[in-house]
Amino acid sequence: MEGRLLARARAKQAQLRTDNKAEEDRRRREVYAAVPELERLDTELRGIMSELVGRVLGRPGRSPEELEAAGLALRERRAALLQKAGHPADYLDPIFSCRRCRDTGWADGAVCDCLRKLYKQEQTRELAPLLRDGRETFGRFRLDYYSAAAPEGELSPREQMQRVLTICRSYAENFGPGSPNLLFTGAPGLGKTFLSAAIARVVSESGSGVAYDTVSATLSAFEREKFSRDTDEQADAASRVRQLMSCDLLILDDLGTEMSTAFSQSALYSLLDGRIRAGKKTIISTNLDDDGIAERYGAALASRLKGEYEWLPFRGRDIRELKKELR
């Protein structure tokens, strides 16, 4: 996991530990004030633990069996008092957001899933440019902006976009290692970025790591990583490249609007090919059709996109223009 994002994930986990400890203390004060005997029982239980440690160190005292019996009786009395006061028997037990690792971030000698989830949430914070106003949801995607008229034997724009919407919703709700890569094609203003955002929202909320950027900004990160002479800038770019390569779902917007150079062509192919080989999923949106992609990027990349991506054509009129007409 990348260091900067991992540090932020660990800071979140530390805050969870602090919050849980504060809740433990609040519960203890509440219960001790209502049932003073519980505080005495807890003091006796701590005393038994001290005696057990003393026995291990060879100090004289009650036998381990006697101490265990005394401790069991105290715990039973404690549970009964808690339940009588209207609380569950474990109300004063330590609180952990993750019982598997006890909020340490490590379990069975490896990074715990809870820390991985926090890490992915930090990755997803990078989605702010995509999720601009919180309205990018499947329920807000308006099919009435698309014409219901079509030549005989063909799908109307509305029927086609209903199909696209259904596929995108299912993709987001069932996202996983077996999901396909998607390529959104069509003229500007048809909802490609909107549906990308709706997918990103659902997938990220399920705990998967999602990254978003334009193709131009993405390739700029690759270029800074390779050519920048500024150490900090190069390190920041390298961090971004690692995130783009490793996230569960990468959303690349505006393919075809970036400046085309030999380096950018090579970097784009390396990014997409590397993610395919690693089993990572990518959604690309572009205003180019298949001929335009082949002409701009050559046979190798065009073949990769045709063979490894499910193409979803967007049809209709520019929604921004329609909104202007309806004002």
C-alpha cells in the first residue's frame, strides 16, 4: 500500500481507537454511578488478574484454580447486575471497531481487511472532482432527455440509454474481480461522466478503491514521474501513478483530448495493459468512435480496447443544449 494514503488510513484507525476508548469511559462512568457495586466488582477482578500474574512469577497466594473460580463468580455477578440495570452483559467490555485485529490493523501476521478498507476510502477521496454536487446517482439519470423516436428496426436513443443505464447500475452493484472493463463512447453532453460518477459512488461505498482523472492529467503524472527534476514533485507523481495502477477501479475521462506524443502513447498503453494484466478494472469515456480510436492510437491500443472492453455507445442530443432550450 502506498505510504501517504496508508498514513491517512492509520490516522483514521487511531481516531477510531480514541473514540472507542472515550465511549468505554463514558459507559463506565454511567454504570458506576447507577450501580456502585459494579465498580467494586471490577476492582476485585483486577486484583485477581494481579494475583494470577504474581503466581506466574512465583509469588505465594491462592492457586490458579481458586483464582479462576473466584473470577468466574465475580464475572457472573457482574453480568447479572448489568442486565438488571438494563444493559447487555458485555456492556463494559472493551469496544473494537474490528474484533479480528482489535483495531491494530494487523491480524495473523498480515494487514487486516479493516485497514485495507480505510486505505481504499482514502483512495476514493480523490473522487471529489467527479462527484461534484452529490447529484450523480442512477436515480437522477433522466431518460426523458433522450428521444424516443427512431428509424424502424433500430433502438431509439432513449431505449439505448435505458440499456446503458441498466448495465451501469448492475455493474456498480455487482462490482468485483469478474467485472468487465467498460468503454463509454459518444458525442459530448450525453451523460458519460454522469454515469461514471454514479458507478464510482456505489463502488467506492462498497469498500473498493476507486480513482478518477482525465486522460490528460493521468499522462501528466506519468510524465512528471519520469522527467521531473524536482524531488518532491517526482515523488508525488510516483505516488499518483502507483494509485492509478493499483486501484480496484480506475475511471479515465476524455480519452482523445490529451496532447498526443510518443511518450503519452506509450504511457497510456502501459497503464491500460498493466491494469488488464493485474486484473484491475477500468472505465474509459471518449468522444471518439472505433475508427477515431484506431486512427489516433494505432492498432495495438485499438485492439486492446476492442478485445478487453465492453463498449457502450451513448446516443442522443447534447443534454446541456437541451437544458438551455427548456429554460
